[in-house]
Amino acid sequence: MQGSRKLRRFLSISNCPLMPKLRSLSGEDVIKILEKFGFYIAGQKGSHAKLKRNSGENSQILTIPNHKELDKGTLKAIYNQALHYLSDEEIREHFYSE
């Protein structure tokens, strides 16, 4: 039992010094980052902004909570959704510190 706990701890991403650290960003920060890549605010409902980018026939849409500080899980989910439209090389430096 103790051996498996040590292995899980060893494999944990938070304990790995080689992994880059996710930055602490606000919704406004994320919106500004995505605007650099052609996204624009298409609407807002409550505290959530809908960002849109037209790519030929397709519309690319991301929903961003416009909060003072985004939770790490929310930020990671936004990053993963943005990877559907942008390359990792383009946006990694904006979301992660090395």
C-alpha cells in the first residue's frame, strides 16, 4: 500500500520539476491573449464572454468566464479547447511559465 502511494506521489505532475507551471490568469488576461490570435468578443451572458473567430466557412467559438482569477482546472480546460484552433507553440508561452 505504501509503495503505491509513493509511486503516485512520484508520478504526480505537481511534483515534477520538468513540467512548466500554469500561470495565474484572469478572464480578462485570457481574452486579451486570444484577441491576439484573431478572436473577438461576440457576446456576453452574465460573466461569461463568448469569443469568436471566423476561419473560412467555420466559426471558432470559445467561452471564457470573465473572473478576476481563473481556477487552474478552468484555465487548463480553456487551454485545451484553444488547442483545437491554435497550435501549442503559438499559445503555450501565454499560459505556462517555464
